[in-house]
Amino acid sequence: MSRKITKAVFPVAGLGTRSLPATKAVAKEMLPIVDKPLIQYAVEEAIAAGVETMIFVTGRNKNSIPDHFDKSYELEKELEKSGKTELLKMLRGLLPPHVSCAFIRQTEALGLGHAVHCAKPLVGDEPFAVILPDDMIEDGGRGCLQQMVEVFDDQQCSILGVERVDPKETHKYGIVEHNEISSRVGRLQSIVEKPRPEVAPSNIAVVGRYILTPAIFKKIETTGRGAGGEIQLTDAIAALMQDEQVLSYEFEGRRYDCGSKFGFLLANVEYGLLHPEIGSEFSAYLKQRCENL
Ligand code: G1P
């Protein structure tokens, strides 16, 4: 029987040091791109891919994330009283009724592999998705995870979302080597976490989208500390690859690294231009502004 992806894990315990001081008191996943927090975009991408259970691996100072997805009785009452029905509808639609959220704490910051392993009791013995909300992917309709789920439905194995990056930037990513099996899909030959450009096997980088079989949990358990002294998901995937097929998938779309100030700003500009309410006004402003640079 073929298996379906119904659960997604969001590792959101990170401190967001690259975005300080904005993230001193605010969870980095709650920073807005135009008018929605990053985590909302990530959850919407998961919903579009058919995910029904959102599993957040949280940490200290992240209470705003469960708050965001909770029903807000006071706010809804106020909006109802003042007749703001459109706002009320938008608020109620943030999470469709068939979708549920679960929260589990990562009590120590031991790395991405460790964070994913924290979700094991909630994931169980099923294949699942992992989304890193920092990596926002604009796709013009077919979400990145949805594209990957389509490949999973056919192949029933672990799949990593990848993209070609500037060869000088390999030290920021998990880097893979693969054998192409079609224009976007490759069979993984090797994977290494944050190699320096001189030793990187390619410039094909893993972005924050994964579909993993539950066998990954055993591999994480036997993965020692790797790059940066952390338990790396990349190292567990390297071990998984020895037992099972792992695929890479070059997604259609544009990624913004919202954990960096520049990427965050780019995402705000691009999503501002696409926004139904302010897009045309913002575009006119930008055109005028650029003439005066
Ligand atoms: C993590 C992963 C890395 C991946 C990257 C994508 O790194 O460890 O393999 O390429 O996410 O954003 P981080 O950015 O958390 O250091």
C-alpha cells in the first residue's frame, strides 16, 4: 500500500541570531513578510501539499507560535462587535478545521538532526515532511512541498529539495552529489554539511524542504556530533542513503533566505509587489524611487 505524507515537522527552536536585534524578544518565525508571519507561509505550503498535522519543535521564547495558531476569543469578539467581518473571516481561515497543530519542546539546542528527532513520538512510523520556515519559496501556484509530494507519491522514498547556489556559498548549506534521473530528479550519491568551496562535491544545495522516511530516526540516534559540534540531519541522511534510495528534487520557484537580512528584505519587496491590496501602489512607488537612486 502506498503511503501518504500527512505530517510536517517545523523545527522552530532556533535563536535567530542572524536577525538580531529584531529577534531578541520576538520568535524569528513570527517576523512578517508584508502582513503574515513566516511560519504562516510555511504552514500554508504544507496545507497545500495535503499535510493535516503540523508538528512544531519549539524552544524558549517561542510562545507566540502556538498563540498565533490558537483561536483568539477576545480578538474575535471585538471584531464581531465592531462588524469587521472580513478581518474576522481572514482570522478564522488561518487554519482550516481539518488541520491540527502539535507542539513539542527541544530542550537543548543540539542541532537540526536533534530537533527533527524530538518529533519522533508525534510522527510515529510514517514518512513525513520537514519545513524550515526561514527558507521561503515563492512558486507562482504549485508549492515546493506539493511538488515534492508528487514525486514521493510515485517513488515512496526520502526526497530533498535542492537548488544550485553560488559555488562560493557552499559553506552555508548541505551539499549533494547526485545522478540525474530526470530533469529535476536525481539519485543521491553523497551529501556533506557545509563544505568549504574548495572541497565541495558540487554547488547543489539542500534547502529547507525534506521528505523523510521514519528510518531517519534510527540514523539520527547513531549520528555523532558533526559540523559546528551539532547533531546534523545531513549526516543522518548520509547514513540513510546507505540503506535506502534518497532523491534530490530541483524545485520550481524562487527561494528567499529570510534568516538573512538581505533575503528577508528581498522577500518583503517581492511579496509586497504581489500583494493584492498594496501591490500596484508599491510598484509605482518603487519605479519612482529607482529613478531617484
Ligand atoms: C540547515 C541544514 C543545511 C541546509 C540549510 C537550508 O542549515 O543543516 O544542510 O542546507 O538548513 O537552509 P542551517 O541554515 O540551519 O545552518
